[in-house]
Amino acid sequence: MPITANDTNRKSWLEVPLNSDFPIQNIPFGVFLTKENVVTVGTRIGDFAIDLGALQQLNYFEGIELTDDMFMQDTLNDFISDGQKTWRLVRNRIAELFDVENSKLQDNEKDKEIIIFNMEDVEMQLPVLIGDYTDFYSSKEHATNVGTMFRDPDNALLPNWLHIPVGYHGRSSTIVPSGIPVHRPMGQTLPNGETSPVFGPSRLVDFELETAFITTDVNIMGENILVTEAEEYIFGMVLLNDWSARDIQKWEYVPLGPFLAKSFASSISPWIVTMDALEPFKTKGPKQEPTPLPYLQQKGKHSFDIHLEVAIKPEKAEPTVISRSNFKYMYWTMSQQLAHHTSNGCRVNSGDMMGSGTISGPTPESFGSMLELTWGGKNPLKLNDGTERKFINDNDTVIMKGYSQNENVRIGFGEVSSKLLPTFVRK
Ligand code: MN
């Protein structure tokens, strides 16, 4: 089915600011709360939020087979579960309705009032009920940097890394949307030079610059998905700040991997940008050497050119951009991650979320965590207000942005922005 929503000649009758992440060619999906406390599935054009529940009730999706309450829900899981054909029909219809050449909704003031909100008048929610969250470790630069710092510069990559998209099962209960503050975690750490651990606030709270993809229902238990088919099961992507407490991580991660150092919070951008919208930005990833095993082999373009940046905003100062990276640096692709994930028959459901792993590029300016940017705290970063950071301070806000751009169109994610609060105090 043609993706007519991607037509770059199309203009919307809704105003779209210059360099907006959300032109009519984007049409991401999210869930928002209106001032009247109504929760609905929606999309966004420019700085307008569009109520898809209202659009459906007013019959604007006529001719597309949808369950009656598809969009009058507080999650996108059912819609995502319907599969790629439905996603395409709905995105194409929205593009048509908001096209400047189409007067149907454009000239209906009464309907417009019910359907269209200013972004500042809505509150974004988590877009999906995330059943399971898996986090990969797929940037060769990141894995090399961490291996160099923590183990041995001569054997920075462990022997499995070039053969397996390494990952671990994360925690979905503490995934929050942009804007929700996060407390500095308490935890057990082993102070340098000591032999007994202590319990207290983490002193090394870090971010991880990641993206994540959201799946539809992929398989039944026992069934594997071919790497050549995996992309059809990916609905879209979000930005992910995978908060990490490095001192807790260092003490606890042997031998079973990350646990409480990661599960205190993970923040995501609220609009899921569809793989269809990102289609024009497909690109080749790095050459995979040695050649992966047959079940992970793929030809063609399976990576995406997505610019990423991270800024720190101190409580009383303007943000300073501290990292600029790109998703295309990732060694393993999302389709390889998903094929590997199901290769043992593990079931993957609608609304599951898979993190990319920290996205570090080849240059020091493109590293995706404070751990790497300051090289374990040895080289503090200077912010524009003159203060220095080794890791994240209380009341700092970490802001991640991402977008794809070519000569015709810019498709962006907006941002994931979250403030680190001091440790939680029991009342
Ligand atoms: Mn991570």
C-alpha cells in the first residue's frame, strides 16, 4: 500500500512553524489529556494536538475498518495491534484531511473546535502500556568505551559482542513520559578503596542517550521471526533517556548484569514517530565484520539517519548542548535485534519497547553518556553558566532531541526532558 502521507509536496491548512519536528508528513501517534480531563489517542501537526477519538466519532475515518473505540482509549496498544495496513490507512487519511487542498474539515468550524487543541493545552501521557522492556547494547563505540574504562583497553569488546546483539530485560513499571521528574536513587555501592559496601544516595547519576522502538504483536510463543520480516512488526520509535546510576551499577552488575542501577527510571518522548514516516531516512549502518550468523544477515539499508543531541539545563541557567550523535552509528539494526530476540521463541507483544542501547558516535563530542563524555569523571564538562559536571546534579534537567532531515522534509521526535530531583523523602 502506498504511503501517501509521506508526499513532501503536501501542505497543511494548520500552521506549521519553520523547522518544526511535526510537519504534515510526520503524523506521529500519542496519548494526551485535555483540560476537560478527557484522555484520547491523538496526533500532532505543528503545535496542534489532534484528537483521533473525536475524528473517529465524527466519522472522518469512514471506510477504514476500525473497532468503535479504537482511539477513545488511554493507550495505543489496540491500534498498534491492528498492524501495518491499518497504521498506513489511518496516517494516509489524516494527511488527506489536513491537506490544504481538502476543505472537508478545514471549513467545518464546529468540528474543528472539538478535534483540534493547542499543544500547550494538553498533557502528554505514556503512549502505550509497555508490557515488556528490553534494552540492547548495540553501539560498538559505547561498548568499546565502557570496556576500556572498566576492564581492559586491549580487549574492550567481549568475545560475544560482534556475534550477538547483547541485551537485558529491563523494567517497564518505571518508564515515564517527558516532563515527569525523577528522584536520585538510593542504593548499595562499594566506595573506592573500601572492602565493605554502603547504602545511600547514588553519587554518579547518568543519562543514556538512546532511541527505542515499539512493536506490534510479533509472534506466538515458540515462533521466531525472520530478520527479513522483522521491520513489518516495528510500529515506530521514541527518544529514550535510560537513566543509570553508575556507582550502583559497578557494584551490582556481576554476574547477571544491570538491576537497580537502571530500574529507577527510564524517560521517553511522548510521540511515537512511525517507521513509515522515517522511511525516507533509511541508510546503511556500519559494515559488520565478522559476518553475523545466517539468522542475523541482511542486505540493503536497515539503519536510519537520525540526528540526536543532549543538553543539560541547570536549575537557574540556560541549557548547554553536551553531545551530538546519530542513530546511524549503531552496529546492530533494530530488525537484527528483534530477530535475535525472538530466535529462541520468546514472545513479543503489541506495546513492547526495545531500547537501542547508549548511542555513542566515533568522536568524543558524540558520546551518549556522562560516563564517556567525562571519561569516568576524569574530565568534567564545562557548562555555559561556568559550572562543571562530572555526572548529573540534583535539579539539573536532561533534554534529548532528535530529528531526521533531507532537502524536502524534517521528521522529528520533539524531546524527552526530565529533571533529576534529590532523593525521595519518606513522609
Ligand atoms: Mn541503556
